[in-house]
Amino acid sequence: MYSFESNVASYCRAFPDHFARAKGSHLYDAQDRVFLDFLSGCGSLNYGHNEPHLQAALIDYIREDGVAMSLDLHTEAKARFCKAFESIILAPRGMNYRFMFTGPTGTNAVEAALKIARKATGRRNVIAFTNAFHGCSLGALALTGSRSHRGTGNPIGDGVTRAPYEGYPAAGMDSADYLAQLLEDPSSGIDAPAAIILEAIQGEGGLNTASPEWLRKIQALARRHGALLILDDIQAGCGRSGRFFAFEGAGILPDIVVMAKSLSGFGLPMSMVLLKPEYDVLSPGEHNGTFRGNNHAFVTAEAAIRRFWQDTAFITALEMKADWLTTALDLLGARFGLRRKGRGFMQGLAFPRAEDALEVRRLAYTAGLIVECCGPHDEVLKLLPPLTATQSELNRAIEIITAAIELVLTPVAAATVGAQ
Ligand SMILES: Cc1ncc(COP(=O)(O)O)c(C=O)c1O
């Protein structure tokens, strides 16, 4: 830690080296020690560090004096991004959304989505789920489940109703049916909602996944009760789930989708709200912000879409690697009594004791692999490899994790066996 940096810095505590450069799946420290980066800027570097095509597009743009800062003025870079996103991502999926560019953090896009839903419906209440994470500004924080995050800043909690996510508190209970009952019962104490907001895969909350059936039930509930369905695809989007959108294939069409993190593809700040035209209700400047047009991010975002999403080659390769990862984690899970969680390139292992997950994270780091923990107690070791990671990089990561788990869990396993 630098002595002048605030205590609030966090990732640098678990991964305390000074990093100097980065390429592909690797980070290099000042002594040129290499680390396999399976944190990927917490899902902001889906195409790895300094992806050459994106890097070249950005360098060319800067060299040609392309506009860098333009508030929300029309620019070539923005127009090109919008055209590419519309024709390559939305049109083939039969989606018709308007684009709203917000301040360049995910949490700012969530704030915008809240304002839209509240204005469009004239209602205040929003349904959010257990273990949700939607960001750390006060509106988004009120939607977030984590008590330690919400404890800070005294978020204005009124106007948010917490509902159980799929599988909460235990498998077997249909939490969508439970929510349906609450909404239908005039005496349940729940006000008619402006929106229901959810992640199709809960990234920070422990890699909990929602099934297509559950998502369809939630969408039907939103429709029946006149609420907007807001899908937070900030972490699970841009391919991380194995599809471009994490809700793809579930048979739902959210009213609003919030995106950030890997949208620029290069780690540059950029956020976007996709909204159905009928909900484009904010008047000019009603949700404002200086940095709503990061042209450098538009340039790399367009390059990423053209490079990776024009045909199916990238997603087909990703599916194969994700299947391999699922099998590898299932095998590890079976061997050590751990539960695999998540989907696509957003998977991990749930440990009965959070301290074991954190110790595996520490040992992996000393062996040159950066992986985080997530979940209510940090009990889930969470792998977010770049979607461009090679098979040998995946092999290496699993080798390191296996060795770390052996060190952490084998004495316990041995003691258990000895006691039998
Ligand atoms: C699902 C989800 N929503 C919102 C956010 C907040 O994004 P940001 O940190 O860019 O404000 C995050 C960040 O991790 C996230 O995972």
C-alpha cells in the first residue's frame, strides 16, 4: 500500500505487488514477475489486457487527433459504435433498444435505470434480490444485498423490497411463486413496484445462477404488475456467461439492460443503458454527467464488437473452453467436497469455510495466479478468466488451484478420515 492512499483501497491488499505492464491473460510486476490474471479487472477485461486489435484502433484514433472529450455531442466514434452495436449485437437477436450513455461506471447506469423506471411508472418501490450487487452509489447501494457495503453511507433503503433469489434460502423453495404471492396479496406490505432488478448470474453475491424458467416467471410477474424488468448485465454481460447477454436463450426481453465493465473491451470506463423506446422518458439532461461520451471507449468498444462478435467463431471456442472449465471444476469439487457454481467463464468453487477459500486465493497468488473470492462470506473462489484465455492458461490455473486446495484441505481431509 502507498502511505498516501486511503484505507478504502481493497484489491491491492490481497494482491500487493506493483504492476507495471500487462498483455493478454498476464500481468507483470515491476520486477517482471508474471501473474496469470483470472480476475480480469473484475470482469472488465473480457478480451484480456491490451488486446492488439483494440489497442491498434485506439492508437490510430489518438494519432489522428480523434475527439477525446465531447460530453454527449455527436461524434464519429459514438456513431460508429452505435451502428456496430445495433447491427452486430441487437439486430441478429431481434432486440430493439435505445442507447443511453451515462457516467462511465456501472453504478451510474443503475441509477439511471432506477430513475427511468420510477418516472415511467410513477411508482417508487423497486424489488431487488438477496445477494444482489448493483454498485456503491446510494441508489444502487439500496438495491445491493451485502450488509457490509450497505452499512456504509446509510443508503436510503426505503423504496426497495428485498426478495429471495432463485434457490434462496434453500433449493426446493420457488422464490418466484413466493414473490408472486407477496405482490398479489394487498396486505403483504409490499407497494406496487416500479421495477424488478436482477442479475442473471450474481457475480459478487456468490455466482448464483437464475434458470430460464425462473427468469421467465419473474418477467411475467413484472408484466402482470406493471413493473419494468431491469437486467443488470454489468458483470455477466459481453460474453462472460458464454453468450453476449447473460439472459440470452432464457426467453425473456428485459425492458432495461444495464451494461458497463467489458463494454469498452479495453478496460476503459464506459456504461450504457439499453431501454425499450417506450420507456425513453427522461427529458434532455435529466440524468446528466460530464463523462457520458468517452470516445476512446467508443473506439475500442466498436473494435471489440467487430473483432469478436461478427461471426460465431469466438463464441464457439468460448463454449468449448467453458465446458472444459466446468468439467475441471466439477472434478475438483468431487475430489474435495466443494460445490461448483456459476456458468460460462464466470465459475468457481464454494468452500464450507470462507477462510479456506481465502487461503487458497493467497496460495494461488504466491504461485502466480490472481483469483478473487466472492459470496456473502467470501466463501466462493471465483474464476473470471479472460474470454481469450488459451487452453494451456486454463490448464495452468487449474493446476495452481488444485495444488493450493491440496495444501489447504488435505490436512482436514486426513483428520476426518483418521477420525472415522
Ligand atoms: C452486477 C453489477 N452491477 C453493478 C456493478 C457496479 O459497477 P461499477 O463498479 O462500475 O460501479 C457491479 C460491479 O461489480 C456489478 O458486478
